[in-house]
Amino acid sequence: VEREVDIIDSIGERIEAEGFEALTEPERFYWAVWWLEGEANNGTFDQYFHNSSGELAHEALEGLKAVGAQQMAAIFQ
């Protein structure tokens, strides 16, 4: 039986159970970039920073750099 795993749900569950700091660095980057992409595409950077997701800006910036998204990192910075 094949089971599909939703990475965002899995990370969200870990945050609920253990807190954000319990995540590995790649998990923190993935979570932060996922929220940046969703908020910015749903609204704007203004929406991202207005909502609590903006608290993850440092992790999002480092995550963009880690995956080689240098142009997006420069825009975001």
C-alpha cells in the first residue's frame, strides 16, 4: 500500500509537537520558503511581513540561498 506524505503537514505536526527550533535546518528553510512563496503569491511581500509568517524572514532568506535562488534572495533581501 502506497502512502503519500505531505511534507508541509508533517513539518507542521512536528512544530506543534516539538516547536520550530526542533526542526532540522533544511526543514526550517523548507517551511519558511513555503510560507514566503504562498504569502507573496497570494498577496504581496506586504502581506508576508504583516502576517506571522514574516517572523520567518531570516530562515526564508537563508533557504532561498541554500537552494541557489540567488536572484529571489536578492529581491527578498
